[in-house]
Amino acid sequence: MNINWTAIAQRVKEHIWGPVGSVVFHVLLIVTVLSMSFKPPPTQEASAKPDVYVEINRTEAPPPEPVKKVDTIQDMKTTPLADDAPLPDTPPTIDDFKPGGDTEGNGGTGGGGPVGGGKLFGSGGSGGEAGGVDFANAVQGNLILKGIGHGAYSGRIGGGKEGLQKAGRWAQAIERAILRALRWLKAAQNDDGSWGPNPKTGGDVAHTGLALLTFLAHGETPQSKEFGDTVDKGIKWLKGQQQATGHFNPNPYMHGIATYAMCEAYGMTRIPELREAMDKAADVIVQGQQKPGGGWDYNYAKDKRRDTSVSAWQVQALKAAVIAGCAVPGIKEALEMASKDLKGIQDYASGRFGYDHKGGGSWAMTGAGVLCLQMLGNGRDNETLQGLKALKGYTPKWEEGGDWALYGMYYITQAKFQESDESFKNWNLIFAPMYCKNQNEDGSWSAMKKSNEEGQGSVYTTTLAALTIQVYYRFLPTYKSSAEPAAADGAPKPATSNTEDVVVKIL
């Protein structure tokens, strides 16, 4: 068979190549146009008129300055302090203590009647459980209080502690002593988060409250690096002891101290689950006040007897509640009545505050009365000034502590700190070295000699001692003019004036 290839080629050309050729032609045309459009600019050597461009300087730039980290509660230990560092071998001077002021002399040792006799904390009922609240990861906020030391707790989380660490050798020795006490308390905590009178003994709300107050005073919260778990467990256990009525315990000492700790815990962390516990506990105190007298007594009794020592813990708890933003009905009126009650128990001639009636008055009760009046905005009232005058007659001696010596020093030291710069300097030189020198090697404190506090247990004595020497940053001066600037060089100074201008703002 003869194939006409010529005819086939002619037919392919006519019917196929025409369309295909057209497509091929247009594809080649498009590629050519695109390649011309994206042709890179000519180099300087190939072009008579080079494009203007910026040459990158490839010299090594200095590394950027690190962003300054905002001080937080858990980041305050900027200067590591060795636990085994010896105490300074020279007596302290005024320059050793940036926080200090001066005082107008002391003389003689003081004794006085018992605060209440027997064990300070009794037994009581237990409550429920904390309900699995994740305190360590709860959202925190900021609390600003104008007129209360430029933020009631700002000394714990800012310049106060940092300033103390940068001060003289004795001030650094105080910070070492506090850290050793906190580590001892951490080891003394029960597995369930509570503390008892001694390490690893049955816990109660009063000792747990005192221990938590000691950690909170140092700025420790559930988010702190070294002590976060300790504080977290303690708060959970304490919250779990609250009964449906709001009571932590029927004993007003125990309830007052536990409420104080719960209010500070909420005030410093803003953990929402603690708000209701605070409000219910504060309401117990408000309802338990004697009316119209204004005092408190054992078992929140409403008889004629009233008790300065019991009342002092209720006042501290309610003041902490106000600082934290508690708005329980009647809380303001309760504090006003408490002020009148305390003034009514003072013997004006001697300046001392009685225990359950006017007359007599131990150093401990006088210190408690003075501090409570200062906290209530009466720092310049005659009764307060007379009480401060009386306290000038007391010089602490570890070997001759007297009745309830650590208890009294807890109040007296705060009262002198709150009084003024002038009231604190010489007192500071006496009490601070005394506490550092008498701390046990394990970080705890024992009771002063010749004191009836030996039976209270080592957790009681250690927490009261630690809270006393934490006066430098536990609270800024409570009644300081809101127009007065905060100290720029570190630790806070004691008060120089008295106001009661409280503005709470939650950010």
C-alpha cells in the first residue's frame, strides 16, 4: 500500500499546526515579556547611571541593653545572704540602719501583769476543706492605698527590703536572721500545710496564721520561688478551717489572728477565692464587738468585761480587712468604737493601758494600746502620746524579759516605728542586735529569760520575733502624709506625721 506522506503532512499543517503553533508562539511571547520585566537593575560597573541605594553597614552593633525587670514579690532577694555569716564584731551605729530614726532615751526594765494567763491559744472546732483552689496560679492584682505609707504593703515588694539589704552590716544581719527564720518555719510546717506550737505538731489556726503573717511580711506569696509552696499550702489549710458561720475558731485570739492572716493574704494576692473568706471572718469580729462599749472579750462575750489583748488582735484584723478592700457593713463603726474603748482603758497619769480595767497596765498592753490607736488614725491624740511617753521607760533585756516579753516587743517596736523618725533610732540600736544575737543556730527563737512564754512553743516565739524585726518593711509608716514622697534610697522611714486618707484602687 502506497502512503501519501506528502498529503498527510499537508493535512497536519492545515489542521493541527495552525492552532498549536499559535499557542507556542504566544507562550514564548509571554515568557519573553516577563523576563524583561523582572530583569535585575544593572550593576554599578555595567551602568553609567546607577540606581541610588543605601549600603548596609555590617559592623557589629553593641548588644541591646537588657530590659529592666519590674520588681515583683518573688524577685526581691537581689542580694544573696549567707546563713552562716557571722554577726558584725562592732556595735551598730545609726548609719547601719537606713530605716531608722532616733528615740529619746530609755531606762529600766519593765514587768507587768499577765496578758491572760495560761496558754494564749486554746482549742476549738475545725472546718471544711479548701476545695482545691489553685492559689499558686490565681490572678494577682495591684493594691494602691494613698495616705497609708504610699501603699500599705509596698515596703515588702519594693524598696523596703532591697534598701535593708543595701544598708549597713547590722541591717544585712537582720535580713539574714529573717531568712533563717523563714527556712526554719518552712521545715516546721506540717504536711497538711498547718503549723502547731512546735515543728510537726498538730496544727491550729492561730499558729498557722502567725506563720503565714511572717511569710507575707517578707513578701512571700504562692508564686514565690523559695517559699511559694509553703505559703500556698498554709493558705489552703487555713481557708479550709473556716466554718459556715465565718468562724475560724470560737476563741477570739485564734479567730482574730487567722482573720488577720487571711486579710493580708487576700490583700497581697487578690486571689478571688479568699475574698469571701475574708468578708465572713471580718463580719464575725464586727458582730462580736461589745456595743456600745467597743471592746472584745473571750468567746466574743457581751458582758461588762473587755480585754485589751483580745481587742488588739481584732483591731489588727479589721484594719487589714479595710486595707484589703473589705466592705462588711459596720466595719468602720467598729473601728471607731474600738478607738473609744482603748482610750477609756488608759490611766492618763501613768500613760499605761490596762488589761481588763483602767489602772495598772503592763508594757505589753501599753504597746498594744498605742499601736492600735496609731492604726486607727489617732497617732497624735493625747492618749497615744501619753502611752508613747510611758514606753520610754522600758528597755528590753533578753536575760530579764519579764511576762509576755516577746508579745510586748511585737507591739512596742511597731509603736516606736510608727511614732516618728526620732522615736526609732536608738530603739533600733537596742532591739535589733539583741534579736540577732539571741537567734538559735537553727533559725528559731526561744522565749526570753524569766518569761512565761516558754510554754507557748517555738513556732509562737519564732513568729513573734521575726514579725518584730520585720518592722522595717512589714508596713510602711501607717499614717504618713500622702503628699510626702516615698524614700528614694531604699528602706522606708518611720512616720513623721499622721493622716487617715485611704483610697483603694484595684488595677
